[in-house]
Amino acid sequence: MKLKIALIIFIISQCPLFATHIVGGDITLKSLGANNFEVTLRFYRDCTAGTAAYDNPITLGVYDQITNTEAFQFTLPLISTQILVLGDSCFTPVGLCVEEGIYKGTINLANNINGYYLSWQRCCRNNIIQNIVLPGDAGMVFYVEFPDPILVNSSPVFGSYPNAYMCNSQPNIQDFSAIDSDGDSLAYFLITPLNGNASAATPIPTPSSGPYSSITWQTPYNALDMIGGVPVMSINPVTGILTATPSTLGIYVFAVVVKEYRGGIKIGEVRRDIQYQVISCNTNQAPIFINPTVASYSIVAGDSLCIPIEASDINSDWVGLSASSELFTNPSTTAFTTFTNDSAIADVHSTFCFQSTCDHIREGAYSATFYARDYSCYGTNVVTTVVNITVLSPIDGQLDKIMPNVFTPNNDNKNDYFKVNADNINDCFDKFQIKIYSRWGELLFESDKFHFNWDGKNKKGKMMVDGVYFYIIDGNFKNESFEYKGNIQILR
């Protein structure tokens, strides 16, 4: 019996002991010139008690992207390790520990029009992962694609390791953006993690070419819904900002790929395989808008509108204000619209202003959406409010406000003329005409000027007697015709 126990202990001692602690990683290449490249592999593992040492060195393979032919194998030494700081100054997750190991070395790549991919395979993932089948027997493929070295290039590099946790039943934002030293265009996508040939029986397989198998999603999870929750987890393809609102506690894996483009042509990609734990966090109440209190405004062309924008957060979190609207992007309105993003603790204020002109008159309203986003240890919330602004011509529902119904042409310099009581309104008309008649239908006065003046005389210069007279205004603006009828009384 003692012999059997000793034999079992010996066998276990020969197996890699951290085989079930892989939580993520990626590979990048940096051009050093003359077809030489610095290769960096970042390996992330669970560093809870009992984890054994890192593999050192590790062996990677280099393969032709089109034919999958192996170019060569090489080793990378472990150059550093560190325990990562998770959480922030106001919240530290309990029971989470992630350690980063960095492997680094240099290689020389011959010119190859097909380009290359580099890979390293390792098993195993944590066996309590919920969204994949048989996680304790699932491997990981560290993988990067790279163009023909004749095209001088360095891989995009992801930022530091994310927090490794998400708050359950709360909106979460994670930054997966990368930096590209060559200025190439980058696009981000969620992607199914690779599994490869590694397994619990063969945790470090001999390097081999792809294509590599993927993990198998555990029902109900899939490539379109990797961790559950509503809305489903997604990533902004332009910014690399990942958003998720998970609804079930547990441990989940997924992968993000950043693809680099030059001249509209894809030249490479870097995959980051990652593990997240969904944990319970304190509830974060969303901010609320104090202003604006009115959702719709109507203004006459030429008038300006300034609206206070104010949001408040009951948790006294840091709150940021921002806005989006065609008024900011439409060339005809950009110069006439102002709003400054702002942020503050608990209460944040800004002002939205729009100075209208005749060119802004249209049938539909302009819409502006304002966002208040709080930033908390316990997740983040975004609330919105929408303001609609309709720009009217001076004729639209306004003449009854700016046309007098009495005037006194007695040369006392007070109300001597019948005219529009709005000197500051723009003349927003392609055609404007006013005609004034007596009660018997005699045409006494006419003008094609919006800012007309009638002194109470007929066309022959005779002053009309006190009484009621009638006018008709008609015209058009931007192919829209209008007619307005009213009366004016001479009273001396």
C-alpha cells in the first residue's frame, strides 16, 4: 500500500500543477527593424493558494497564414511576474487574485507574402467556468496574426489587464482598447475562445499548426450571448469599450480580437482570451435629470434658445454629462450650437444653446439627447433625456402675437404706423406680400416687405377715417405657401 501511495505522489509531482488556473493572455510582436521582432506573451493565471510555478521557458510555433506550413519553433523565457491590483480605491473584490507572467524574446522572420501566425497552446482553464463545456479539460490557444515582414509593422497592444470581475445585475463597462504604434485602423469584436489540442491529459502539446478548435459553449450561452444578461454583452467596434449587464453569479470566459487595417486591408490581429467572475456588488442608483423640465420647444427663426442641463446622483458618485445631436454634426447648425461636456461629484451642470436662423426652418424638429453617466465602484448607470426643438418661420402661428390690432396715426410719434411688432425677426420669406382693404374692398396699401409701415393713407395719399380695415398676408418660404387674414383699427 505504501508503495502505491508513493507511486501516485510521484506521478502527480510530474504533472504541471497549475493546469487548472489559466485565466487569459495574448501575444504581440514589435518591429525592431531588419526583419527582427520582439515577441511578448502575457500569461494571466489565478494566483490563489496552491498554484505551482510558471512553465519556463515555453515553446511557440510560427506558421504560414495561408498554407499552415510550420516555419520554425522558438522558446520564450519568463522575464517577470506580478500580482495585479484589482478594483480601485473604493472597492476591492474579495477572493479574486490574478497574476501576470510576461515572456519575452526576439525572432527573425523571413519575408513571406502570405504572412504568419504565432501560437502557443496550454491547458487547462478553471473547472468551475459556467459558460463552456468541460472547462477543466479545455485548453487555450495564445494566437496572433502578422503580415509579411516586408510591410514594416508592430502588433496593436491591449491595455492593462481588466478588473477581472463584473457586478451582477448592474451595467458594467470594461476598456479593451488597444494602441497601435503604426497608426493603423483598429476594429474590435467579441469572438469564441480557441481550445486547440491541449487537454488535461496533454496540457502542453507539441506546437502544431491551425486551424484550431474552439471551446464548446454550454447551453444557454453561445457566440451571440456569452455571459447572459439583458442587454447581451457587446463591444464597440471602434472604441473597444465592452458593456455587459450579467444576471447570474459565476465565472465566464470569452475572447476579444482586435484587427488592424492599413489602407482598408486587414494586415493582422491580436486575440485576448479572458476570464471574468460575476460578483455581488453594492447597488448603484442611477442619476436623475433635474433639468431640462420641458421636452419640446418651438422658436421663431432668429431667436436663440438656452436650456440648463443638470443631473444629480443620490449616491454622490462622479457624474458625467454629454450630448449627441445632429445639431452638432450638421454643417448648417454646428456653428450655431454650443454644449460643453462636464463632470462633477453628485451634481453636474451645463448649458445647451442654439441660435436659429432662417436656414434652420423645417417641418420636423431637431432632436438633442443628453446623457448622465455615473461612475461607481459598484457599476455604472447611464440615463438620457431628449429635447426636441422646432424652428418656425415668423408666419407659423406667430402673426397673431406680433401684429397689432389698433394704431393711432396722429403724428405724435407714438403708434403712428401699422407694422410688425418684431423688428428683430429675420425676414424668412422667399415671397411676402401684404394688402390692406377698406370695408368696401378698395385696395388702400400693399407691400412686399415684411417690415412694412402703413401710415393710414390710401394710395392717393388721403388719410383714412377712423374705423376697421382688413388685410391679407400671403407668401411662401421653401416651397411652403401661407395666407393670413386679419383686421386693423384706426383710432385717433
